Amino acid sequence: MEALRSGDEDAFRELFQRKSGLMKRIARGFVASDAVAEEIVQETWLAVVNGIDRFESRSSLNTWISSILINQARKHGVRERRSTPFGGLGSHTGDGPSVDADQFEKEGDAWPGHWAMGPRPWHSPERRLLSLEAREHLRHALGQLPERQRQVVGLRDVEGCSAEEVCSLLDLSEENQRVLLHRGRSRLRASLDRYLAEEAA
């Protein structure tokens, strides 16, 4: 902190190199393109440089930088939503059930509400999941999730943040964070199931 406050370029360069990749990935969860995510990261660094003297160390440096990043990303996200192309109106909002009701046993079955059939086994799952195609499919599916689910899943499962960190960064209750994470993971699992079934066919 002292090095940063005194304008030490080496300290700033080291922090920049260590955090910028993660910052871009987090910002990308809020906006539609890599270019905008990079812009958000640049604006965040500018705010850090301009505000470092006012940082009072009530939180960790990482938390402070992350909160600036999230605020910048939210502003950009709001601007993007205001300029949604006409063709994008009326698209699926993702508010439906996270798992198709047909996958559960019905009233009158032996176990109503339980899975009708367990998840299909994936043949050689390690090989398939490590394939570039499967990873690209999963990346695309993550991008198709509703915004809040994409942000929570990205922070928890891609970036490895704890539930507490995600709640703090996104200003969510614990319950809301759990619901968003469950729904997002369920949709990703369903998308991956479809992909692997197509591959097997």
C-alpha cells in the first residue's frame, strides 16, 4: 500500500499484471463483449490510481478494487441494456424452471417429485470435457445464462470466489446467491447433457 501510495510504478505494474486477467473475466460477466470488459478494467485502474490516497483500508485492497470494478461493470451493463437492439426484444428471459418438469416422477408414480431417471452416464467424460469443443460449448452456454446467473456462476465456478465474496460483490442475500447458482448450474448441466447426447449420436 505504501508503495502504491508513493507512486511506485513497479508495485503498480506487479498488481496490474496479477489482477487484470481476473478483472476482465469478472467484468465480462456483466457485458456483452471483450472490448467493453477491457474498457471497464481500464476505467477501474484509473479509479484505483486516482483514489488510492483516499483508500482507508477498512477492507482489503482486493475487495476495494473488486468493488470499483463491479460498480463500473454495472454502469456499463445498464448502458448496454438501454441500447438493446430491437431484434433482441422479446427474447427468452430465463425465468422459467431450471430443470424440465418431465425429468421428475409425477403424482401417482412410486416417488412423486424425485428424478424419473438419473443423469445419463457420459462415456469417457474426462476426454470429452477436456476437448476444446466441449469447453467452447460450455463457454457459450455460460454466456447464454440470464445475467445474474451468469455473474454468480462465473464468480463461483470459474473464478473460485466464495459464497460470501459473491454476496458482497453483487449485493445479494445468501439465499438469492444459492438460488442463482443452482439455476445457473442446472442450465449448464442440461446444455452439456444435450451436447454430449448429440456427440454420442
